[in-house]
Amino acid sequence: MPRPEEPLTIRNDMQLLMFMRLWTSQGSLALRAASSLVDRSEGRRIEIPEKQGRDIKAEIVQMHKHLSTLLDRIV
């Protein structure tokens, strides 16, 4: 693990490498889907089906918070 003063890179942090691989392979698909849903849901509510053992809305909120934090840290 890199020292706290060193930036994380895909060479020194396995989780960042995995995230970047996931984003580069599927991120554009997720982004297009989200953009489309934003356009199609204008003025409408969105109902998400329940998934046993998961709170999808809470997961999306958590992802939003984490992505916001990561964006603030990207140099």
C-alpha cells in the first residue's frame, strides 16, 4: 500500500486498478443508461423493484457520495 502522502495509482493500489477496469469496460454503459433514465423520467417519479436483502436506492445514494468524493480527489 502506498504511503499516505503518495497518490493512489493503478500501479500501487489494486482496488483502483479494479475500479478503473470496471469503469473502462462498463462505465460508459452505466453512464448512458443513467443519462437516458434522467431524460425519460423528467417530471416523473421512479419506482425501483425490491430486491431481497438489498436497498437499491441506498446503494445508489452511497455510490453518488463515493463518486463525488473521488472526483474531488482526482488530480
